[in-house]
Amino acid sequence: MGEEAGVGADTGVGVSEDEIDLLTTRFFRGTGSADGGSGLGLPIAATLAVQYGGLLFVESARPHGLVVTVTLPPAAVDDLTTR
């Protein structure tokens, strides 16, 4: 069976291409980020995805914003949805 994916997107200011790979680093906030936030949301999501056997991908959306995709094996999705 294949993996299941969840996708989220925003239309914020976006992040430069050289910062995309840093977004899952704890406490990192892009140079154009708005006030607020701790830089922990994506790192926590990435850690949880890996712990459940999945992955988290962050891509730049054009003309601005981000697309975040989390893939999980079906067994992990079943486990998470039956709790």
C-alpha cells in the first residue's frame, strides 16, 4: 500500500530558496517572517512525521508562500486517527 499525504499551503511572504532547507531547524525563522512564532512548528511536525515512518517536505509556492506536505504510511494514519 502507498503512503498517504496531507498538504497545507499559505500565501504569506514566502521564504528565499536558500532558507527552505533551514525551516525544519529548531528556532529558525526566515528573514522575511512576521512578528511572533518561535520557529518550532515545522521542526516538531517534521520530527513527528519521521517518528511515524513518514516525511515532511517544504516547497516554495509561487508567487509567494509555502506548501508543506506530510506523507505517512497508512498504518500510522490508522494509528493516529483511532486514538
